Amino acid sequence: MNRSATANWKGSGKGGSGTITTTSGVLDGVPHSFHTRFESEDGKAGTNPEELIAAAHASCFTMKLSFVLIAAGFTAEKLECTANVKMGKVGDGMGVTGIHLDLNGNVPDITADKFQACAEEAKTNCPISQLLKSVPITLSAQLG
């Protein structure tokens, strides 16, 4: 399986801009720029790499958790995860300094301890967590 996205860029790093398009069409000419990455906190001006990483991680993690839960004998009615990618100073520049997964789940008949254990297993073993293991990944999991 291969997935792809195409980004283009015109101009300088701070003054330029570009677009991102994915094969599926989910992203189709979505703008990205210095402004959308570092200044547009509401995200309405376009996307940025960290937001895309957060989306990929939340998606992968919840899917992996559903498989972990099934293997443990449980079926989730709902899993909702917000992934927060943190940027900070790294060396002389900026970089990703950590990712926090904030999970809320509705899983009938599971204990909080078992839910936490399953969530930790999914956090460790989902493919995107594996890809991103060069930075700390933390997790808050609760049933509700």
C-alpha cells in the first residue's frame, strides 16, 4: 500500500505560499504558508504540517485501539482522540517536541484499568506512533 500527497511552494520561506493536494482529494489545493503554520491559530487560512501530523496520528491511533479492544473482547461504541503536536525550540531552530493524545471512549463492560492498558498498547504500536517515536508521545485516556 502506498499513499501520497503533493505539495508545491512559491517564493521565500516567510513570504511564500503553497498548496497541498492528496490523491484521495480530501486535500485539494489546500493553502499552506508561514502564516498558516505560525500565525493563524484558528487554522482558517490553511493548514500546516503539524496539523496534518496530528490528524494522521489521531486517526491511526483510534483505528489501532479498536483492533486492540476487539482482541481483548470489547467493542468500542465511540473513540474520540485529539492529538496535539507541540512545537518548540530544538537546537538553533524550531521542531516537534512532543505529541499528546487525549482520548475519550465509550466501551461497554471495560474497566478503567483495562481501557488504559489497551490505549497504551495502541499508542505504542500504531504505525504512526512507530513513525513518530523520536519525540515523546503522552496519553490521557478516560471513559465517559
